[in-house]
Amino acid sequence: MSRLLFVILALALSTIVEARGDAATGQKKAAQVCAACHGPDGNKPSAPDQPILAGQYYDYLVRALGDYKNGRRNNAIMKGFAGQLSKQDIEDLAAWFSSQEKTSLHDQR
């Protein structure tokens, strides 16, 4: 019985502990790739049709960047940028932007 409990507990913990990107590395990559359009912390898009990335969910950002990279999302500019990102780059960027606090809309422009 204790063995079964151990296996169940181990499986539960393994789903909680998943690989996440490194926010500090993501910050550096964002300065190179994302800041011109989304702002250095993802709070200052340069155009109204560009999203605020700060405070978005990590999993959402990983999925969105992956979708741009493989063509499931159609945007020529984002496909070009995302196409050059590695899986680790995407995870790092997601860690950076998801860790940023979204500022109010009044602070945006």
C-alpha cells in the first residue's frame, strides 16, 4: 500500500515540477528580438494591434510563439522572428514576459 502511495505522489509531483525557461536569459533575448515592437518588459507595444506580453500566462506565450514558428498562426513579422527561436529561447521569453507585471492601460501610451 505504501508503495502505491509513493508512486501516486511521485507522479503528482512530476506534473507540478516541469521545465520552465530562465527569465534572466529571456530578458536578454527580449531586448534583442521583442523590445522594438512590444517594449523591453512587454508593456509598451509600438502599435495598437500589437499585444501586451507582460503578465501573460507562461503556457500561452510558449504556445503562441510555437504557433507562429510553425505557421499555425499567420503573421509574417512574427513568423520571421519566431522562426529563428529555439525551443529554449521560447521558454526563456515566456518566463521573462510572464514574470512581468502588466501595467494599467493608462500607463501604456
